[in-house]
Amino acid sequence: MTSPGGKVLLAAPRGYCAGVDRAVVTVEKALDLYGPPVYVRKQIVHNKYVVERLEERGAVFVDELEDVPVGATVVFSAHGVAPSVHREAESRGLKTIDATCPLVTKVHSEARRFAGEGMQILLIGHEGHEEVVGTMGEAPEHITLVESPEDAERVEVDPERPVVWLSQTTLSVDETLQTVDRLRERLPQLQSPPSDDICYATQNRQAAVKEIAARCDLLIVVGSGNSSNSVRLVEVGLESGARSAHRIDGVSELREEWLEGVGTVGVTSGASVPEVLVEGVLGWLAERGFGDVEEVTSAEETLVFALPPELRRDIKAAAAT
């Protein structure tokens, strides 16, 4: 099926953020430096394609540290881990490289600080998400999870103690603010973190989708199903006026019938998605008459994070020998 004159609005920014790029490069450099296998606890980032490519190079992904041989090298994913995981790694003599995104580390630091001050912490996020599990592990006796605006109506706190909210970094900006507003209505003493916890990349990608959504008959979001920020982009697109929206892992999941009656297609990708997957989607669309691509840029991103210090140290030592 073709659609002569079909147009594509390509959202920018899209794809890899600084934290994801740092995490993926960390595994690649570790494989180069130490040789395979290099173990990785959980998926380094939530993207099926990235994980499979790293597995081909010799990365071994495990769910728990008990699956890592004593004395081996293990990388902690970009989503962060609880202090108990660090202690377990040390007790088993594992060489660890912490690829936690610095913006997630910031939330961990806030949780420790507020807990140390005796505050109650309301963590806005999704139960079971690796980032949430890691953050709650910093001070489990002080943190209560709030998953939605509806949860905000039910949460109970000690009225005699100060309370503060934190959030998972990959949430919908709008829904998080709705949850905070509901909490504040019930808890006028609620305090906010020094700065917004939702990461710049999540906010920028949602803003970029809002920029194009109302002009789109169809929005295609490239990203894996366990990627919170990718799933949110679909929701944001629909809420912002896209007639329809679908999340796909890659070009093989595209469907011809989605293009029926469509004049304009929006394309974006989550923060853990390499650009090669977007290029595949654009090629598929071009073959079906959607070759006119307009990139719509709503923000410029220049942030770069340094590699984990333990890896930089070993790279420097190897270069000196």
C-alpha cells in the first residue's frame, strides 16, 4: 500500500540520552578491556535490540548476583541498585562497575538525605520497576510508594512528621504533577525536592511528542515494552492529539493497516533506543509513500556523562602499560 504525498514528522530530541549512552558504552568498554564474559545485573537499559547486540559481544545478563561466578566482573544497570546489592557483591568478591545514571544517583542521594533527617518520603513511581526498587532500598522504612493520582488519595502519613515527595525519573511529567497536586491538597505540609526528579531527557522527549502529536494521524514510538519512558510517549501522544499511536520494538512490528487513511505519521523513540531502529522505520515508511520527512526540534541536548570512575581508572592503567 502506498500513500502518495504522505508526510513524516520526526521528533527531536529522541533516542539515546546521556545516561543510556554512558551505560551502553560502559559495557562495550568493559568487554574490550577485560574480555568476555562481562556480567550485567538486569538489562543494562530497557531495550531488546541493545541487549541482544551486547550479548553477541559476550555480555551475560543475569537477574541476580547469585548467577555471577565468584570473582567475576559485573556491571550494574543504568536504573540503579539498592545498597544491599552492593553489599552482596562485595561479600562475593565481585568486581563491580556501577553504570547507574547520575540522575538516578541524584534521587538515591535525596532519599538517603531526607531519611537521615527523619522525613517521610513519598516516592512517585511504578511498583517493581528496577529504578523504584533501587531507590526504595536506600531507606525502605522511610519510603512509601505512590503509583498514581488515585493512590495519592489513599496514602497515609504521620501528620506530626515532615513529608517530602520524590519520583522515578522516567514518568509522565503531566501525570506526576497531577499526583503531586493531589498529594498537596491532602498534605499541605508536603515538601518538594530541590529540583524536579524527572530527567531532562524524559521531559524533552515528551515535549517533542507534544509538539507534533496534534498534526499526526498516526504516531509511532520506537521502544521496548519494559521501557517506562517509551510507554509514556505513547500516552503523551494520544493525550496531545494524535489520532492513533503504537509502540514497536522495531520495523518488523509495523503493520500496513495502520497507514489506512493516514496522511501524516509522527515518529519518535524512547531514551534507550539506538538511532538505527528509527532509520529502519523511516525506510519502511518511505517504501510506502511516506518519504517526505520533516524533523521537528523542540530542544537541543548537549549533556555528556563521564564513564564510571572504576572503569576510567582501569582504562588509564591499561593505557600506561
